[in-house]
Amino acid sequence: MLDGWTRACRHGSRCLPTPVLFAVRDVTLAIETSNPSGVAANASVRPGVALLRGAEVLRVEPITTDNPQHDDLMSAIDRACKAANVSPRDIKNIAVSIGPGGFTNVRIAVTCARMIAEATGAELIGVPTALVVALGTPCGNGPVAVALASKGDTAHVSVVSNGVLQAGEIMDATKLATLNVACIIADCYLPQPMRDIAAAKRWPVIAPVFDPVACARAADGVAPEEPARLTPIYPREPEAVTKWRAMHAKKSD
């Protein structure tokens, strides 16, 4: 089996890599690390990466989240590829959960996905995290509201119906009460006024599942993007930026 590249040196010309044989690209690499702090303590599915060939799951590799000073994403991708005997040239698609989520977690995931896509030539697909969660979390029938990135008395809420994601927005309890949904998928940070609305409406509040396999499958309905154009979904200005603005506003007074 040829290694895919040869060097042709003819008539004193410079040696250049020439493709002679390519392996069939048929593997999807999926990355779901958007909300590690929102994962339920008893969850059986953990944030991480997955490798799929069509519908077949080749490998799921969780990431280590107990040390905030150490990012395990690239190491998890390496572990998964070695365990599944997948090389970079096998990867056809890269699906990455793009938020809303933790600012640093989403930024690292998107940056890694962009870098791998640039290096391998794989197609890059940014999947909104609400779509990943709606697909991966058992929630019965009917439209579901996915509440992420809670802060104060608000959360970023998206409605998913029949696998179709409606544009999300920051909502409070009053706006949430106007939705026509069967349940709410939300982590433990969902504001109490929104929980009260769910109780009054008899909407179950179900813990989200952040599943890299669901990320891969949700990508089927999402168009690929140029790596340089893919950006995370940030529903709010990062808190560090808000604090920086406030600090400099005081200095200018």
C-alpha cells in the first residue's frame, strides 16, 4: 500500500509532493465539550469526542474536566484515533458543538476543529449546541425548549421541533411562558423563576445530555463552513470583557 505521497525529482527540478493514492475519507470526528459544568453528576454520557463511520460508532472518548488548568481535548482526539485505528487522512467531516456554552470551552473546541480541518482538508460543520442537546436528550414528543447559558434571571433559549432549530435568544420567565413546548431541557443553573413557569405549565425540566455522538448525527442537517468563517455562538458579552469595560469606565470618570 502506498503512503499516498511520492517525491518526483526530474531534470534537476525541485522535489514536490505528488498525490498518487488516497485513502477513502469516510470518518466523522465529532467534538462536544461546550458545557462541562452543566453535565449532571450522575450522567452516563460525558463531554468528549466521537468517531463515526456512517451510522457506526467507532469510538467515544471522554475528556477530563476535573482540572481547569489542563485542556484534554487534543489528547482525547489522539486517544480516540489510536484506539479506532483512524488516521488524519481518514477524516471526512469534523462536527463541533459551537455553543452557547462556557466561553473558554467553546472557543478551544472551535479553534481545534478549525485547525484540524485546515490541516486535513476535512469539511467543518458547526453544530449549535441546542440542536445537539435536543437530539441527545430523551424528552418525549413535541417541541422542546433548550435553555443554556443561564445568568441572573435569564437564559439563552432555543426551540427545537422535529429536528429543526429555531433561532435562540436571551429570555426571562415572562418570555418563556409564551412558548408552546412539551418540555424544557436545562441544567441545574436554570433560574428559579423559569423553573416556576415550567412547573405552572407542567413542563418537565430534563437535564441535558451533551453527547458527541449526537453532535455527529445532528451535523447531517447542517451545511459545512469554511474554517476561517466558523465562529462560536456567544449569547452574551464575555464576563471578563464586561468587567474590563466597567473598570476602564471608572478610570475615565
